[in-house]
Amino acid sequence: MKPTCIAALLAAAIVAGGLSANPTTVRIAPGENWWGAANYFGTSMPFTSDSTQKIDLRKDNYHNQCASFLVSDKGRSIWCARQCLVEIGGGEIRLTPDDGKSPVVVAEGGATLRDAFRSAAHAHFPSSGTIPPLLFFSAPQYNTWIELTYHQNEKGILEYARSMLANGCPPGILMIDDTWQFAYGTWEFDPRRFSNPKGMCDELHRMGFKVILWMCPYVSMDSPEYRRVATGRNPDDVRGYPTKGGFFLDPATRQPAACRWWNGVSAFLDFTHPNARAWYKEQLDRLVADFGVDGFKLDGADLTAYTTKGRLSHKPDATTGERNLGYSQFALDYPCSEFRNAWGRQGQPLVVRLHDKPHKWEALGRMVADMIAAGLLGYPFICPDMVGGGEWTTFIPGSPFDPELFVRSAQVHALCPMMQFSASPWRVLDAEKQQIVRDAVALRQRFAPMIVSLAKETARTGEPILRNLEYNFPAQGYAAVKDEFMMGETLLVAPQLAKGATSRKVVIPPGTWKADDGATIVGPTTVTVSTPLSRLPHFVRQ
């Protein structure tokens, strides 16, 4: 075969993602530990010379937050502004940018994990200095999904909110989830379920809640709003745009492509097109003005949604990350909002949460490690999904629901940066376990001033709120500890993550620590503590 043919085949393989084109290679030093790329792989971190992992950020965010960024506990960092294929194996880390040529910056920022993170953040994603609304941190959040699922309605939402207050929970951010709207893209309260949506929002505000609405970037293809965006006019009214377009197109017909997603088949908004941006902002502005809503739960738009073959974009050379950025911008324009699929928004006041976790002990065990990884990627304002998990089928009669798991999940949430309920504890638990959950909420409220203070400090420095022990106490052998965490500098949290367990070992870092049971412990040491279902072990550095 001629050399030119060989080169052509290699180029085709590189484009297809089969080979790495000129990767930047970093040798992992003996004893070195790395975190980064995508927090979905938190339980596989830290990456070491023995690790094998492939993370293709060119086309996938793995349902969560991601960045072409890794940091090590030897003070080193790796950064690329482009989406990269990240390959770990053979004692090396290899990054290949999606364009095959953008610079990958390998730097030494000191001697520790904290040194590396602070130096890299200052260089590549300095903090904006702004913070999400403090209610995200000072009180639990409440999401109507599990209780109402695809039957969101005015009466049920108000009853849900009142039940939380009646059981001792403070008012907080209340998220009205999917199907409050008439149809996907028709962002009007469904009149079959909401007789007075403005009055409902006003009543929730009087109770002390902030109200945010679930949204997505999909539009039903048999709706007036679809016709308006697709054609540049709306035959049902006088509104319209001077030019048509705003959806991803089918290359064969040059008409909006029918895109399959978890709720069916719809047109998919292309936010590289000015019409899509203008139309979506118009919908959000109207909901704020007409109903007084405070923000939005912006769902969908994973990077995988932008990589499906056979779709044309208004900006054909835009990366999947750039298309995702067009959507996440709305979470910054309306600060009382939540966004899950974050790419390239480090250093911004963006509230993010972990992907919906199943109601399983294995998923509970992943929660701490995934949040640690999110902070080290530059996404500190993290929520650990919903208490008990986000799958509604878990909470219906006959489902494999585990009350113990629900309680332990609430305890993990209690001293995290954010806490979010969806399934009502007052429906799914007996009286004894309900009281344990109330106690977890009360514990959070005692620490709420500290959590708010940490969030404010993070807005200034960009450092994680929730940290692994290695971040605060370097070179003590704590890199692999991922079943306990620090909140800032002084609060150590060691939840019970194993079913049926009544004790656990806790690594105590250097210093003098006051335990929740009144004991004083001097570290560094490892202790075994009792963990009855009513206890969340935590320790305050004196």
C-alpha cells in the first residue's frame, strides 16, 4: 500500500475516534494520585500508575460534570480548553484534543493537591466572585418529581410544600418538575391541572419558598411553538422571527430532525442559532414576568445528545461542548437555577447536581466520591441528587424500597453543600425513621451558617466546599479515603454507607476533634465508632 493511502487510513481512524492523534502524555510518578476528567468516575479515583480508564469527553459527559482537567497530589495539573479523549493506562495519562492540535498544558503548581488545584484554577478558570442564591445552601431543596411524577398539579404541589413545613422542614428552593407544562416546548401551565398557577406561585412565596420550573431543550413537533421556530412565523398568531431556524436539521431533508430522547421524539433546539436563543429566553422571561418564578431546573442536553450522527447544526464546526454551553448559559442568566450536564463552566456560580442515583446501596457508596471529584473539577456548588434516589418507580407499592437506605441517604445529604428531598419521608417511612430524618434536617440547620459561609468563601477562592482529606491534610496517606469528607477546614463527616452496619472505622486527621457524641479525639489516628441508624458521625476540629 502506498504511504499516502496509509496516511489516509490513519487519518480516518483518528477522526472516528479509533486512534489517538498526537496525544500529550504525562507519566504518573511513583505514589502519585490523580483526580479529574469526569466526576462520574469518582469511585475509580484517584487514578494511579495501576489504573486503566478511558474517558472520551469529545462526545460524552457521562451524565454529570466534566472538564479536560486533572490534578495530582504531587502538585501537578493537566489542562486543555478543548474536549479531549482522556486515556489512563500503562502508568501514563494521555490527552488528545478533539481538533488534534490545541495545546494541552502540563504544569507544576506546588507540592500538594491543594497547590495544584489553586494554581490551575487561577490560570484557567478563576472564580467569578459571584455566588448562587444563598437559599440553596441555607435550607433543603424540595423537588416534586417523585411524589407527582408525570402528574404535576396545583393541589399536589401545595400539599407537598405544606407537608414539609408541617414536619419541621424550613422553606427552601422548590422545584416543580416535568409535566407542569402543556407540552414540551409549550411552556404554559397545563390548564387541566393548574386552575390558578399565579396564585399557586404566590402562595408558595408566602410560605417562604423560591419556585423553579423544570425545562428541557426539546420541542414537540406538532405544536405551534415548533412551527414558529422552524418556519420563522407562527400561523396561530402574529408572533414570529424574520428568519427561520433554531433546530438541528436532518441532512437529507434540511428540515428539523426528529430526535429521540427519554420522553419520546422531538425537535432539538440548536443554541448556536440566534433564533433558538431568542425564543428560549422569551419563554423564560415570560414565566418570570407572568408567574413570578425564580429560576429553572434546566435538564437534558447531555453531550451525547449533540453527537448523534446525521444532524446538521447552524454552526457546523461547533464542538459538542460549545453547543452545551449555549444551553447552560441560561443557568447563569437566571441565577436561581440548577444545571446537571456542565461542561466548561468552572469558576461560575452554577448550581449542579449529581445524575439521578438509583435506590441502591452501591449508588449511595458512590455519592461521596463523585462529589469529591466534582469539586476537584472546578464545580463546587454540588447537590448529591435526591434523598433516597431519583427513580420514581422505587417509591410505589410493591417496589424494592429500603427505609434504612433512605435514612442513610438523608444523613449523607445533611452535611453536604446542598440537600434535596423529592420522595416524601412522611409517606415512605414509619414514625421512628421519620424522626431520624427530621433530626438530620435539624442538624443541617445547625450547621447552615457554616455551610453558607463556606459557599461565600468558595465564590471568592474557587476551592471546593466538600473536600477529600488529602486536600486539607497532604502526605498523610489519605488520598484513597472516599467514604468520608471534609466540609471546609474544620468539619469532618463520616456517614454510614453499608447496609445493616452498626459501626465503622473513621480516619481522624491531625488535630483535636470534638465528636458528635461528645468525645474528644486527637489525630492522626483511626477509630471505630458506633453507627446506630439514628447517628451521622461528624467531628469538628477544635
